[in-house]
Amino acid sequence: MEKIYIGVAWPYANGPLHLGHMCGAYLPADIFARFNRIKGNEVLMVSGSDQHGTPITITAEKKGKIPEEIAEYYHKIHVKDLKRLGISFDLFTKTTTENHTRVVQGLFRTLYDNGYIYPKKVQVLYCPVCKRYLPDRYVEGTCPFCGNKNAKGDQCDECGKTLDPVNLTDPRCKICGSIPKIRESEHLFLKLSAFTDRLSEWVEKNNHWRASVRKFTKKWLANGLRDRAISRDLSWGIPVPVDGFEDKTIYVWFDAVTGYLSASIEWAKIRGDKNLWKEFWKDERVKHYYFIAKDNIPFHSIIWPAMLMGYGGLNLPYQISANEFLKLGKDQFSKSTGVCIWVQDCLSALNPDVLRYCLTVTMPETKDSECKPYKFIGYNNSELVGNLGNLIHRILTFTHKNFGSVPRPGPLIKQDEELLERIDVTFKEVGDFIQNCHFKRGLKSIMDLAQTGNKYFDQASPWKLIKSDRERCGTVLYCTLRLTKAISIMLEPYLPFTSEKIWKLIGYEGNIGQHRWNEALTEISPGQKLRKPKILFKKLDFCAIFEHPFGNLDLRLAKIVSVEAHPNADKLWIVTADLGMLGQRQLIAGLKPYYSREQLLNQWIVVLTNLEPRKLRGYQSEGMMLAAQDGEKVSFLTLDGKGQPGDQITVDGIMPQPKTLLGIQDFQQVELTIDDKGLVMLEGKALRTKEGKIKTSSRVRAGSKIC
Ligand SMILES: [Zn+2]
Ligand SMILES: [Zn+2]
């Protein structure tokens, strides 16, 4: 048995948690923690709400509240969302506790006494209009490194560099927009430069880190470590415990990272043994894992380790699992820019395991990944319902109905042995993947095993055997129940609620969490009574949060009534299209090199009618005529079957709810392709009118894109 410490990034309590938080830190940390617990390791996983700092005061000022109110309000929401999603913290606390204040001040004081904190006069920004100092996030301006116009005073989200407000080019006060003045003020600094050699040596040793983390950290070190201001002219925060600086507070990054330690101390007190935290922090054999998003790397690979080195006697990070960003379209998930999908909204539409599944599949482990919530419905319906849920349900209903309990197996044949071997192989794979923080691949292995199980069940056809050979039928079911048991255990880190349900259905008492990872490979006792099967996952329809972007398009069937040459362009036709009840539209189409007037006149075409009108060489285009192109040929889309001008074009299962006017990027989000019969497809389904289908007018290569 090992002891494992897991520290997870502290979310600012200035808004609810969004899917980016979950994918980036909480869910991977939870999968890792659950895996280690079920393996029999002793885990301490902590985090909490970051309640201090300017993100909170700015939100409070905007809403006309005091910082405490905002911080408490969102802390409660964090706790609730994490619990509903099954994130199994041993303690999720906050930075406004007395314990935390004491630990932060203690650490601060020790670093000061050890000579790692010193005072220095610096230039700070002061807003003459607001009559106040402007620490970090009260200033915005242009990043001096990459030119990003909206860099925050403490950090540029574009290039990832940490900044000082006075270094911003054209800084502006975030509250009133005026240009701040530079003033002098005395602040305390952390002597980061003093740790350069020790940190470099330590980073060199950690060659098990993710490549991205190592690279980022080494670059930081190579650029030279600069001492960092550690106090602020701000009243909301932990007071600096040094004479002469009582009116200043400790900078929030110092405050927040110390939470990893303070939360452990608080946890020990709650457990009733105030020294218990030392077993995790002072025993060098205990590995410390941190789960964060990539914008947090320097704080965990340089600054926090430096603080720990300066304090002495505490464990340094062993692994820093930093995920890339989850994006929505081109933008990074962010509370400050409002590019977000909230966890609470998703949980009102999806069961927590479905959300955990979708987030794991989307997890930005090695590169930024794009979150497409409409795909969640597909993951649920085809992967959870269609593969996993289907497998477990057919095994359990059939066995329950015909045997009632786990059948006693007869002699195993080759196919049975192969299935059991496959369980073995998957078991090893999944364990290795999770241990190395490749969570997506671990889940994929389990789902592949479920698919193998479905094939085995189909081939063995127990519904036929039950009539011809009851013993053989029992053997097949016994093997599938072994599979079910293994899947139930391997799923526990990923889908804990479902895993627990399966565990109960196959007749076990007690919580699956009290059982062990290795039991995935052990026997299931013949004669063990099965409980009445229940459906694990339900098919989902489309709902507001997970609206498919196709639903935004108003695509209509139209008939071309006239074609004129564009007077100012060689390649453009001016097409007039009849849309029936919707009237006639003028469209500018770049089809002249491919189609003559005669080839177009009277043809059925597909028009995107709610595209913002735009002028092309002086003539207005009131919509877009769709065509497919494969790099050589271009073919407009037309109708195969019957139709009327103005007929709506739809895809089964997606409710059309066109937005009034779209930009071209809204259309480009929808990935329409051509299949080998020339039909226009969206994710495997054909575009259609009531009585016909949409196809290309001439042959283009399958897989062609629509433009
Ligand atoms: Zn930048
Ligand atoms: Zn101002």
C-alpha cells in the first residue's frame, strides 16, 4: 500500500464551475484518486475555492456586493457541483478559513525569516479617477511580449507569460477605463532567483513529467527567474505578517498555492489527529500529484516548489498533470470572457456519469480540444446506450430471466478462453493508462472490451442455446458475467455511479469502493443471486443546451428562374431563385467556370437563406447557394426526389430552430460531407426534404466538403 497526495487547482469563487474546469483538472484528478483508492492506496485529495484576490473583488464591485458574499455564494455552488458530479475530494475547503490564514502567514513568516522575502520600492499603477491602486486584474493593456491587446495585469492568456501591470503597453483602469499613473510603493518580494540552481537540478531529475510541462518549465528557467512581488495594495486578502506592511495583503497566488498544505492540515484536524497531514507531507516516499490546466504550470513547477524549498522539510511535487485548454469554437473556456458551458446546466440535462463520460472523451490531454456539446447526445446514444448499456442489459436480463443467479460453468471452449484473456489484457492496459494519466485511452480500452463482449454474445447466441444446450448456455452467460464484473470494477474511476449500479445488479452487497481493483480478474461465484435488471442509460433527444449547430441553419429548396452574368466579375453568376412562399432571392454564385446558364436554369438548388446578406463586387447576395467541391470539380447541390420551392431541408433527429441571421462561421461549424452515392450527409444521416433527398448535381469525390 502506498500513500498518494493529490492537489487540484483552486477555482476562483467568482463564478460557477464550467466544463473547462472539469475537463482540465477535477475529473482527471478524480479518476486518478478513485483508481488509487480501489487499488488499495491511501489517498488524500484536496482543493478549495480561491476566495481572495482581484477576480473576486472585481466581480463583487460589478454586482454591488461585498467580496465575502460573492465568495461564499460561489463556494457553495462549487461544492454542490463537485458533489453531484461525484468528484471525491477528501476535503474541498476555501481560502477564507482561520486555519488557512494561519498556515499562509506561517509559511510567509518562515520564508521572511530565512531571508527569501525582502522589501523593495516599486512602481505601481494608481488610477487618479477611481483614487485607488490598481493591482493585477484591475489593469488591462497590451502584452509587451506578444501584443495581445487584452492582457491582464498579472498574466497574458494568449502567450502564457506572467506580467507586471507597469510593463503593459497602454494600460487602462479596468473599472473606469482611464489611463493610470505610476506611483512608488514599497512591497515585499519573493527571492525566486535564489532558487534557480536547486530548481534546475530538480526539474532535470523529473524526467517522468509530461513533455509539455517539462518544456514550459525549462523555458521559464532558461529565461531567468525574476523575484516576484508577494504583497499588494488591496484590502481583500490575508494581511502581511511583517511590521510596517500591515496595510497590505499577500498576493493571491502565494495564498492559493499554500492551500495545498493548509487543506491537508485542516483535513487532519477534521479527522481528529492533527498530525496526520505530516504522513503525507514529511514522508519522502509519498508522491505528490498535481492536476491543473496549462496556464497554471509555472505556479506548480517553479513557484510552489521554490516556496517549499525555502520552507524546508516538505514534499515537492512528483507529477504535474497539466491539461491543455478546452475550447468552444476558437475561444478558450473562460469565466471572464463568458465563453462557457456551466456544469450545473449540463447536470440538469444529463446524468452525472453521462457527463463524466463525455468530458473524458473530450479531455484535452495532449492538445487543445474543442468542446462540441451537441456531440454529447451522440456519445450517450451510440456509445453508452448502444454499446456499454446494451451489453450489460442483455447479459443481465437474459441471465436473470433464465437462471436467476450466476450459472455454474461447464468446460470452457476457445471463444470463452479468448474472452477471458481479453479481459486480462484490458485490465492491464487500463491500469497502466490511468497510472500514467492517459485517461482517455483507458476509457477507450474499456469501451473496446464492451464491444468485444457484444460480439461474443451475438456469436454465442445464448437465446438459441437455452433451447438446445442449457449447460453450454450457462457457460456463455457465466463468461459474460465475469466480463460484467470486470467492467464494473474498471469503470469505477470513470463512471462511479454506473459502476456501483452494475455491482449491485450482479448480486454484490456493499459498496464497490470497498472492493479491490484486482477483483476484476477473480471468479464470480456460481449461485450468486442477481438483482432485477434496470436500464443503465437512456436514449436522449436533443435539448436546448446541446442544440446542434445544424438546427441554426435555414436551408431551403429553391428553383433557379434566371441567370445573369455579373458585370464586374468573370467567375460569378447572378442567380435569381424562387423560394415559393418565401419569395425570390438574388444570389451571387461563383459557378461560371463550371456551369453554363442553360445548365443552371430551372434546376433545383439548396439555399442557406439566413446568412447575413453581403455584397460581392457591388451586387447583393441574399443567401448562399450550396455546392460541393473536391479540389478539382465543383457541383451544386440539388434535389433527388419530389419537392416544392421553399421546402425546408432537415436531418432526422435535429430540430430546426433557425437563428435570424448567421455569419459564415456559423455555417462552417456544421460538417456536411458527400457520401459515395453523392448524397449530402451530416454525421451519417442524409439531408432531406419531406419527399426527397439532397445530392450533388454531378459527380464529386466522396468526402468532399460543402462550400
Ligand atoms: Zn502575451
Ligand atoms: Zn479608474
